[in-house]
Amino acid sequence: MAYTSSTIGRLLGDLEREIMRVVWKHHEGMVTIQEVIDGLATRGLAYTTVMTIMNRLTEKGILVRDNRHEPHRYAARHSEQEFFRSVAGTMFDRIQKEFGSLAIASFVEEAEKVSRKGLRKLRKLQKKI
């Protein structure tokens, strides 16, 4: 799934990012709102605040909700890596459409500045794609 520019907008707000980190780290795959709150224990957030943000993430297509049980359970539509790969691809497509070959040339120029260690990491990532 490619994310739209409105989804990417600010990508994720601070609280959305924190919630998604809890969801992505959860070993069971599906989480309840209370489990997310427990994962954000230091924040002291209200149940309704977390519920609102998780519902918005569901509307954006980032989370999926299972309504078959109470309490409802949520899961990330994609892994963290898949999500950010999709976002990066969408952003690159938009830049390339707007700036054409200049965007690609600039990307190559910036990539050449990356250290050898960084290049090895990029090559490993490229092989995974």
C-alpha cells in the first residue's frame, strides 16, 4: 500500500510515533488500547486520548482494528520497515515527478557523501528490497 501525501504530511505526530513503536514492538501482533497505554506508562495519558489517536491511525490505514471482540484489538497494517519503505518510496516518487532527473542526480550526489559503512548498510537494504 502506498501512503498518500496527506498521510505522509507530517508523517506521524509525536504521540502517533510513540503509539506505533509500542504496536510494532508488541509480540502478540494485536494490541488493546490498554496495552498501548501500559507501554506508554511514563506518559500518563488518558484512555480516550490513546483511543482517539489509534482510531485516527486506523482511518489513515496505518492500523487495522478487529471489532469482533471487546475490547477491540489493533495491529499495524505493515511492519515498521515496510511502512517506512513505502513512505520513502512515495516521497521519492513525488520528488522525482516534480524535479525529474535533477532529483535523481541530487540523490546520487548525496549518496556519494555517505561513508563506506553507510554504503554497506545501503547495499544490504537494497538487497532486501
